[in-house]
Amino acid sequence: MATDLEIASAATLEPIEAIAWKLGIPSTDIMPMGRNVAKVTWDGLKSRMNKPQGSLVLVTSVNPTPFGEGKTVTTIGLTQALCRIGQSATCVIREPSMGPVFGIKGGAAGGGYSQVLPMEEINLHFTGDLHAVTSAHNLLSALIDNHIKHGNECQLDSTRISWPRVVDMNDRALRDVVIGMGGPANGYLRQERFDITAASEVMAILVLASDYADLKQRLGEIVIGQSFGGNPVKASEIEAQGAMALLLRNAFLPNLVQTLEGNPAFIHGGPFANIAHGNSSIIADKLALSAADIVVTEAGFGSDMGAEKFMHIKAATSGKSPDCVVMNVTVRSMKLHGGAFGSRGGYRPSKDELEAENVESVAIGAATNLDRHIRNMAGFGVPVIVSINKFTSDTDAEIKAISDAAHASGARAVTVTEVHSKGGEGGEDLAKAVVKAVQDHVAAGRPFTPLFVEDAPVMEKVEAIATRMYKAKDVYVETAAKKQLDKIISWGYGNLPVCMAKTQYSFSHDAGKLGAPSDFTLPIREFRLNSGAGFIVAILGNMMTMPGLPKRPAAIDMDMDDDGNQAGIFG
């Protein structure tokens, strides 16, 4: 089979105006960004915000291996399959961060015959949205230090500034730095940290805001630190929100591209679900739902990460819950969780290890890890369909072991999906199962049951997620974290949603606890207030908000020739 890059390079793309037309969006409502990418204009967005909304399908996954389990491939392939069987469908996926592109994954635009195009541009700078987020975020950082230097009217305590800087790259050396060296002309000497851009509160605000006014209001609500008196200081108090919003003016507009089979697809918003909420933008979802009967979207990493945050953060903000959940699973992930590769969640097995038949490990992984994911998602009142993303080395016995376990766990349907090798044709069974599940869920009145009421105290929310989804026996809040939470509560933010930041490789905080761990104590190291985004981040265990590069980064295998043609690993 050809490589992802070869498949993408051989494709003949339709004009982006024709892709927009398929959704009923005229050329006057798009802003071309080159030949094959466009943003939908603000006027085009506004005219569609109050139109009837279609049905939303959420694609999630089991806890992944370091290779990824093809969740984006399944999302794109399902969209192609729905269109093949005559449905009006599109998808909304997240924008790749250059951190994982040059780190582990090598790309995030799908793969094989289920890709969004032009994948080379999408995987690199795309339309510059992440750069705009980086600039807006760091503008606030610069304004903070400038405010302190020139009189500090807000009495901001330079030792208690909570606003970091960001960069869209994995760079562990920036986790803890010192700025302002070189004397008074360079500002105040203080400790600083960098996060990766996808973890920025500005990114969260961008994807949760409903319009430009909401965007600017949320930016102004960002708490940047404390005054000498211990009170919160907001971005609006140093008059930062207007310029920040201006930098995000175009980034706020969803991006329109196409699948390999010429179906419309939207890409908008940040990727990470382990250290952020890991979902595409609300405004892109609304646009897509106004133009198609079925919209397929994805949530980052396993269902304990992005999907849980979809249910409790994104759906709570948008008022739109899914009509169906697709649980993506692979034979290799079940081997990992069944103990075939030891007890390291981040272990990268060799090709021979990955492809060797191991029905016993697959069955154990499916009866533990997959079982919990299915039951957790079904607990929200939404039908769950299991999609087995098939690789060529998977055996019939291994696939049967997953299918049997999934049915026993209560999956509405189980399908074998081959969209990587066959495109939409390989996902038709999945598409038909999704259509039936969506129709039945709508007919039942769209039941949806979160784990807690929206205004519950933050620790009640933390404990519900920890004990009911992760199956922890209890939660331990470290002394420093308790002080942080007490301060946040005293400021009036004690009932916000919570975004749990933890390893993606396990239900627990420990990547070595594979399968379905239970009866462990969940440690909370830190609480961070994202008041503009409207949630509190709970950092578990040793989780870092600035990732590092692996021993051999994907970047080492990337290159271009003398004519600018790209080579290397993408997808």
C-alpha cells in the first residue's frame, strides 16, 4: 500500500468553492486560504447560527498506544461512508499541533484512504490558527510584564503571576525558566514557565466561545495572577482583551477542507485532551450541524479524556450532546492492555511484537479496558457502537475476541472498519449502524445524563469522575493544590467544570496501570483556574503541560527536496 503522503499527493482535489457548495455555502461566504482551503466568513457564520441542527456523532477511543489507534482515520472514513450510503454528512476535527507532528505521531490528518486534504498543509502551519493563539497568549504575557514595569497600577504581585507563556512545539527545557535577566531595562527578574499552545487557556476560549462578543468577554475574564492583597487580577484590568481578540479575528473562523473522496470537512480548534479539553470548536460544530443531517466529530485520546470532557465541558457550554458514540478500538491496543507488552503504557513495541497473534491478551484487554470504556459512555444515556479499526496483521480470532467482549459489555453494535485501506467503502457497515443508532436516540427524546449537576462544587465533580469513570477508591489533594483550590473557591469560582489533566495511557494517573485499574488513590498535584474558558484544571500525578520530544522525534525523518516537495512521516 502506498504511503499516506503518496496517496495524498496523487489525489485530485475539487475546488474549495465546489466543496462549500455541497453544504449550501455560497462562494460569497467563504474566504479562500490558497487553492484548497477556505475559512467561512463571519457573515456566513452569523446567517447559519439559528438554522435547525442535525445530529452529532462523537468518535472516541480506548486508551491508546503511543502509535495512536486511528481515531481520526475512523472519523474521516465514517464521514466518507455516510456520504456513500446517501446521507448528508460532514465532519469536524481538531487542528494538529506541531508538537506531536514533529514528536511522536508525525501527522494528524487521518491516513491511508481516509484523509483530509491538503494534508501536508494541515499538518504544518495550515491557516495559522495555532500561531494566532500563540501570539494572542504571549501578547498578554508581554502586557503583564510591561504593566509591572510601568507603575503596576493593578498592584499585581510578580511572585504570584499564574499566566505562563506558550509555544507550539514540544520543548521540555522551557518548563521552568527565568525571565527579566540583564538588569532593570529588561523588566523584573522572575520565574516563568512555558506550556504548549494547545494547552493555552486562549485555545480553550477560542473553541468554547459562541461569537466575537463572547470571545472578547472571555478573554477579559482571564485571571492572570494575584494582587498584593490576594485578590484576582484579570486581563481586562490591564486592557488586554481587545488586542487579543483582534489577533484571533480570523482564527475564530472555522476552516473548510475536503476528504480524499471529496466530502466537506471542517478543521478547527486545539488537539490535546490529556492537558486540555481536547475537542474541536463549538462554532464549527454549529456551522456543520446547520449544513448537514449528520456531523461526525472526535474527542482526543481515550473516552476517559476527550469524551468525558466533551460531556461535561463542551456539551455543558454548547447545549449539544451527542446522539451516538463510536468507540474506536484496535487489536494492538487490546494486546497492550491485556499485558502482551509488559506494564508500560507508553511502550513502543517492535513491528514483530505488534503483529504477532495473541488472542489471549486481546481477550483480556477487551474484557477490561474496552469494557470500561463502553460502560462509561453508555452511562451517559447515549448509544455506543464499537468500531474495530482493522490492520492487515489482525487475525480473525483476535477480531472475534474483541467483538464478543464488546457485545457482552453492552455495545449497541460492533463493526469491523477498514477505512484506512478502503476509504468510505470500508466503513459502510459502521455508517449504517450509526444511522440506525442516531435515529433511535432521536426518537427516544435524546436522553443524556451527566455524572453530576452543572453547579456542583468542584471537588464533587473531581470525585465523581475519579470514582465513577476511573474507578479510583479516593482522591488525595496535595497541600499546595488544596491551598490553590481554596483560593479559587474564595474568588467565587468553586462551581466551575473541571478539566482533568492526566496520562492518556491509563484510566489512572499512572501510565503503567493498564487494562482497567481500580481501588487506587488519585493524586492531585495542582489546580489551575481557567476563568475565561470557564473551567478549572486539575493536574494529576506527574502530568506536564509542556511535553518533551521522544528519543527519536518524527522530525528527524522529515525533509524536503530541492523543489520543495515534502518527504517523511505524516500520519
